[in-house]
Amino acid sequence: MWKYLLALLMLCHGLIHLMGFVKAYRFARLEKLNLEISRPLGLLCLLAALTFALAVFLMLRDKEFWIVLAIAAIFISQLLIFYSWIDAKWGSLANVLIAIVVILASGFSRFHKVFANDARNGLSAKQAMSEIVTENDLSLLPLPVRQYLKYCGVVGKPLTRNVRVEFEGEMRDKGKNWFPFRSVQYNFYPENTRLFFMTAKMFGMTVPGYHRFVAGKASMDIRLFGLIPVVRHTGAEMDVSETVTIFNDMCLLSPSSLLEANVQWQLVDELTVRPSLQTGAFQSLRCYGLIKKGS
């Protein structure tokens, strides 16, 4: 919604600048404009209008360069307003409103770019061609694990090298109100990398957060509008927590990745296994997994 409101404001503001161009080239009589406008100044008015329009076009197409154009348009516009202050001083208010939104959008864009670059690097990394999973690949696994992978249909399909998942829903802290969120997640194997970027709405404000798990080290960074730090966490406890999360992802989202993961399986009984996952930081995740026989 904010994009369309901002687009309307920027377009209207840009069209008002056209009045200076029209008066400078005498395309129409504009008696309410008291100041005489030269032709070079009229061209500057046209440039401001076109820059605002192009910024709107790129913004609606989700092109990050719109921020640069919007800043340039605001700068040109304010110079023109200072020149014709008596006639155009209220245009400064529009420039201030546009500038505030542009600053907030710029903060979110820079924050999101960290995640986007990490994801791009993961996708562009040279990876060997995925091998097709065969029955023989499962032969050394404990019976409950073999049955689970067969149930998931991994046999006859390529090994999973990366996963992209999108979520949309609501969450809340204990005892607090629900708030909506959207997220995009990338997992890369066999590096066991997990990149999770979430955008939440709290009290009408955008609160993006980035959970990053690379080489066994986890971090969480949440910032209001991508600018103001709200929560930042790292450390051994989070490393273990994210290890549990990525192992859960492997089991549910990409079962064939278990074949290449550094997992040691200990058979407890015909229904239970105890896996031990080694990450890049040589941390160990130990948990019990119950898989019904024949499922």
C-alpha cells in the first residue's frame, strides 16, 4: 500500500514541477506563478518531473535504483523551490515526506542486500552435478532411516543441493499479540548453510530480521526499518539452536541431503535412532528420532 501512496505523491509533485516548464516556454498562461522563469530553469523543472516519474516507474517494478533517482529528484526539486520560494515553499513539505520514506526504504534495501548477496553467492557457487540416489546409497543406514528416505521418495531422484522456501503467517512472543510476517529462506548442502530473512509488521512498522547460519556459526540481526538495531544475538547457544533447526530442515524439506551430511547414526531399536550431526564448527547435535517401521 505504501508504494502506491508514495507513487501518487511523487507523481503529483512531479507534475507540479511541469508548471515551471510550461511557463518558461509559454505553452500556457499560469497567472498564479508570479516569478518569471527562464528557459534553462524551465528545463530543470522538466528534469525534476521526469526524474520523479522514472523513480516511480522503477519503484513499482522493484528496482533498487529508484532510491537513487528519488534522491536526485528531491535535490533538484528543492533547489527549484528555494529559487521560487514565495510560489513554491509548500513543496518542501512534499519533499520532506518523500525523503523520509526514501530513507526508510534505503535502510531496508541495504539490510536486505546482505541476505541477497549471501543467497546469490550460494546459488552461484560451483557445485558438482547431483548424483541420482540409488538403493545402494541407503544400504548402510539404520533401518528406520532407510524406511523414512524411501517413504519420502528420494530413490531415483538427484541429491538435494539447495532449497528455497517462502513462508507467510503470524507469530507472537509469549503473552503478546500476533503480528504478520513473510519470509524467504535458502538452505545449501552439503555446506549446511541456512539463510533466513523475515519481514514482520509490528504496530504498523516494518521490522526485518536476518538469521544466518554458516560454517556452524549462527547470528540473528533484527532492525526497525532495516536501520535501528532491535535484537542482535550470536554465541554458542544460538549455534546449537540453529544446528537443530537446519537438521530439522534436512529431515523435513530435503531428506536426501542427509546422505551427504556428516551424520553418525546410532540405532537404539527398530523404531528409534540417535543421530549426531557435525557442523563446520565441529559442534555436535544429538537427538532422538522416532520413525515408525514401514512408514
